[in-house]
Amino acid sequence: MGRSKDKYVIGLTGNIATGKSLVRRMLEHLGAYTIDADGLAHQAMAPGAPAYKPVVLTFGQWILDNDKRIDRSRLGAVVFSHPDALKRLEALTHPIVIRAIDTLIARSKHKIVVVEAIKLLEGPLAERLDAVWVVDAGEQTQLERLAKRGLDREAALKRIRTQNPQAQKLARADVIVYNEGTLDETWGQVRTAWKQVQALMQQADVQELVRRVDVAPGQQPAGQRAITSIDILRGMPHNAEQIAAVLQERNGQQLSREDVIMALGQRSYMMAASEGRPLGLVGFVVENLVTRVDELFLMRGAPARPTVAALVDAVE
């Protein structure tokens, strides 16, 4: 294994709006345990968390909203305009985030762990890594993506140019993912690099089939076609069209295959099926140690109890 006991740790980085989170989610679908360092930093500044009082004392009460939470837009306006302010914020939050990452890596039951962090290589976290993956995109693509987040060109350029040059990250990369094409193209690069990691560790590639459960005759609706077993499948780009069809039938969402693949950058799906026919679908979001299910659909005529139980067990 690598530098962490019994774990292979991939550091995932790249400058703002290159698509780091999208690639992290793809790796999560492939079977990695993923950690969002930026998300941990936000948690560290929540009321009652270790960095909350130091940040408020350093930057002032004006950064708080009406609920006494730190307003990220107000804080960002300062730290992305003044490099010294950004360094002060990082000095308050980074040690807490590093300790949290060490804890999460140690607790993980997965052999491959991915840590996404924009300042991955500039601090002590770099010493914990077995490989560095860098997500790359051109400045114009970054600007277009930041515009979709509501930033004007001047504010977007300020954020891009406040960060260390992307070239410095690329120079230290073991893997580069070019994220300017289609989602399928990005997915192909990630899956190819993932297989290389699997080969290095001599592990089997991730399987689409999560589990298969038997269905007793008394567990299915009378008069329906007999179902003897249920397969639980991971949501992947190649079955995105089926997932879109389930979502359209059960809640009226008009989604294309591409819409679902884009959603896979933010969330995960498990689909229950029998002989290729969808029976149900569960959608969930994983953030560090917390999994939140917010979609659960059962198709008409599907055996309710075993289908739901199998989906929930698979998520757990």
C-alpha cells in the first residue's frame, strides 16, 4: 500500500471551476472513498465548530448573516481580494481540516481514498499522498462555469488569478484529467486511470451489480409477472437512459441521458431491476461520513417490500 497504512490515497486537485468535484463523484461511483476538503473547511466554520470563533474574531461580526452563520459570499469577497487575508483564513482552518482528513482516512474501510482539495500541494497534506490527479480546463471554460454560478467576469478572474498557477499543479501530476469535452469523454479518462490504480493494487474492477436478492412468491403483487430475483445496480453512464426513464415515469422529470450523467457528478443512484426491467430507484448524496437519501421510487407492479429493502441495504 501507500503512505497511509492499508490505504492508497489519491490527491485530487486543480484550480477553481476545472471540474474537481465532478471527477471526485465519478471516482466515488467507481468505488473510492472520497473526502471533500473544501466541505470540511465549511463545516469547521459552522457555529460551534473549532474555527468559527477564530474566524469571526479575525474578520469581524459583519461576515455573519441573520442566523449568526458565516456568510461565505461576504468572507469570500475579502479573502479573494486580499492574498494576506486568504492566508490568515487558511492558517485558521487548514490545521483543523488536516486533522479531520487524517481521521476520515483512518476510519475508511475502503482501500482507495480520494481527497479533493484546491490547496492540495501547498501544505502538509501533500506528504500523505500516493498519487496526484489534476483536473484541467482552460481559463475561458473556467469563466463560463463561474458565470453560471453567478459571478461576473471581473470577480471570476479575480478568483482564478488569486490561486497558484495551474501549471504548478500540472507539473506534479501523476494523472491529468482534461475536463473540457463531453461528460462521456471525462468519464472515459477517469475510468481508464481508475483501472490502472486497480491493477496496481491487484483488485477487481468495480462491478455494476451490487447484489442479487431472491424474491419469495408471497412477496409480490397477485396477478403480476413472477419475479424470482432482484438485481441492484450502480448508477453508471451506460444505464443513465434507464434512470432517466424511471425519473420521468415516477415524478414527471423530463430528463435526458446527458442530464442524468451530469447529475452523477453531484449524487449517486442505485437501481433495482429484474431481467433488465427497472423495479425501483434510490437517489442519495454522500458527503464525507454522511449519506442522505432524498429520492426513492417504486415502479408500478414491483414487489414493494423486497425491492425497497434491497435498495436501502445497498445504500447502507
